Amino acid sequence: MNRTEFILVTAIILFVAFLLGWFASWVIHRITRVTQSEMGELDKMAQSLHEAEETRDQAITYLQQREAEMTNQLSQTEAELKAAMDGLREARQEAEELRAYIERQNVGA
């Protein structure tokens, strides 16, 4: 095999390898190509996902507002309970003082 034949065989082998690579690329592209119906389905899925995210965000916002309202209401209720307990404590103390006064009056009479 002389030099010219070697170059020719090498060129043919490289050309065949190029053609095989190009053909494989073309076949893979044809197999994995996205059709128009698939694109429509992907658009619908993206829209549904967007709507679901918006709904989730609205739900989170509502829950945060509701939690703030409930915390505020709890604070008010606790304040009212404390005021009622203080009033009850004062009323008991006053009743005890009145009992002691009445007993002193009954003993002295």
C-alpha cells in the first residue's frame, strides 16, 4: 500500500464515519422531535402549574391573615380573662373584708 492509497482509504473511512454520525444525529433528532400536539399539552401543563401556584400563594396569604386575626383575638381574650380574674380577686377580697367586719360587729354587739 503506497502513500496515495493510504490517504484515499483514510479519507473514505473518515467520510463514512462522518456520514454515519450525521445519519445517527438525524435519526435521534427525528425520534426526539416534539410534535405540535405535545407543545400544546406542555402549554396546558404550564398554565395549570401557574394557576396552581397562584392558588397556593392565595391560600398562604389567607392563612397568614387568618393566623394574625386569631392571634389578635387570642391576645384580646387573654387580656379580658386577666381583667376578669383581677376583678374576681378584688371581689373575693372585698367579700372577705365584709365578712370580717360583720363578724367583728356581731362579736362586739
